[in-house]
Amino acid sequence: MKLRVSLEHLDNLDHVNNVVYVSWIQNVADAHWKAAAPEELRSHCRWVVMRHQVDYFVPAVEGDELELLTWIDPANGARSVRHVTIERIADRKVLAYAETTWCLLDPKSGKPKRVSPEIDSVLRLAIRK
């Protein structure tokens, strides 16, 4: 996912606010899920965040063009760990790296449910395309 840093993304230090990074991390996860999984599969699943861990290396500033890259580890029960890097396109510098632990929920009961091999392979196959 590509984006351009605008004034609305900045904090009082004139660089991208950490809350904005987390929003982008969630947006790229959502975009990947919607692109990879057919609607029929998505209708039987809800993902919630259990944990975000973000390392910030270099600040992004207004006008920077960024690319967010994402991939996931093999699922473990109801949990899946997603990785995201945020790179500045001009020099391919990694500005931030995140690991987010997601939990798969059954949309009817709201309870965690095991990530099926089908879901896991759909997500992991999409990464290799």
C-alpha cells in the first residue's frame, strides 16, 4: 500500500504522529485481508487486535511517499502475527516496523476460533503473488 504524508498526519514535532502509524498498520492489514480472501470467507470471520508492537526508526515528514509492506506468520490457534514495514520510497529506508497479534473471532458468537488451514493459506498465498 502506498501513501503520501500530508499535513494532517503530523504532530507538534512536524513528523508523523505514532497514532497515525498504527492507523496505517491497521489499514494495510484490512486491505490485505479484503484483497486476499473472497467475500464468502470474510463473512465468517472477524479479526481483532490483541497487541501492537511498533519500532520507530526514522521520522516520516510531510511530502514523504511511503510504502507499507505486510506479511504474516503461520497461524497459531486463533492467533496470527502480522508484520508491517513502512518504507520511504525515495531511498527505501525503513521508517518503522510493526508486529501485530490478531485474534480470529466467530462473528456470531464473538468467541475466538481457530484459524483454518484455508484462511491461513489464502493469506499466505496472497503474499507470494
